[in-house]
Amino acid sequence: MKNLIGFLLLIIFLIVPISGQNSSQTKVSGLIKDQNDAVVVGARVFLLNVQTRMEKVTVTDSGGTFTFDKVAPGNYEIRIAAEGFAQQITPVQITTAGI
């Protein structure tokens, strides 16, 4: 059984406004890499709104990237789960105008 608890996932977030949508909604995207700078394909990425407890989920693509569209401003947790890696949770504050 793999025990790679020491391996960490790095998250690079890009938060940008969604054109043509409600100005208070944004897009959250990122790139998941391991400690050796290799992309992690097929990682499950969860976006949890801390206040409402509503959660979205997606999977990283062949380039290790993920995207959540139509995200309202607020406090979130991004949780990443991938086989062979320790689960990672990162708090994120999303504001309007992609800041």
C-alpha cells in the first residue's frame, strides 16, 4: 500500500471575473502539482462555501488544471484528494472583480 503522506500538493489559484455573467460571480481555477513539480492528473478538487456548506467538485484534467465557474464571493475551502497523496485543504477568500 502506498504511504506517501510526506508528499504535498501545490495549488496555484487564479480567480478571474466571468465575462457576461453576474458581476459578483467569478471563476476559480488552478494547477495541481506535486513536490517534484509534476502535474497531478485526476485529482478530485472540492470547493466548499464555508457559510452555506454548499460544495462543488471537479477533477483535474490531463494538464493538472481545474476550473469552477459561477462562484459567488465568500469564504471557501478548497480540498484536494488524490490517490497516493495526503489530502490538502486550503482556505480561500473570493471577492468580486477577481481579486
